[in-house]
Amino acid sequence: MGKCVWVVEDDASIAEIITYILEEYGFIVSIFATATTFVDALQKEGSNIDVFVMDVMLPDGTGLDLCHIVRANDRYAQVPVVMMSAHADGSEVAHRCNINDFIEKPFDLDEFSKRVALSIAS
């Protein structure tokens, strides 16, 4: 069974591409378009999540806020978090929340998938 990746991305076309490429690599992907739907699912979820991939800028919050929620939850505190953004500075994001990787948009699809896989392996 594939590793479970939760992706928070509000741009539907980017979410579709991410889903396609990660599923090609054998991941099981869940997409959330808003911070609210992500938090609601996180509170209800019973399965294992292997990595979170979050956009920094969301319509109803930020990936940084979500990162803090994940890190404060004993169940998910050790799950890798990969942030992505076209606008944010990766070192600033890493300083503000304990992330495992930062991917700058636009990104190469193969490189994106490899880095998500590496975050799970480390």
C-alpha cells in the first residue's frame, strides 16, 4: 500500500497536477483546498498520514498556521511537513515553523515527487 500524502493547495490546476504526479509515484493523495477543510479532516482522520504538503498562502489562513497545528498535535508532530510557495522565502518559512523541506513554485514535477518521497524517508 502506498504512502499517504495530504496536500493543502487552493489552486485547482496545481492540485490536479500534484495529485496526478504523486499518484504516478504510488502515493495515496488527499487534497484540501482550504485551511478549514484540512483542519476539519485532521480532527476526524483515523488513518496514518506519512507527509503533509502545504501551500503557504491559502484563502482562509496560511500553511504556517497549519504547520503549527500539526506540530502541536501529538499524533502528527513527527510527520514531515513540506511547504511550497511562489512568494514566500524558504528560509523565513523554515524559521517560523519546523518544516522538513521548502519547494519553490513553479517546480519541476519529478523533483517535487522525489523531494516529497525523501521527506518521508528521512
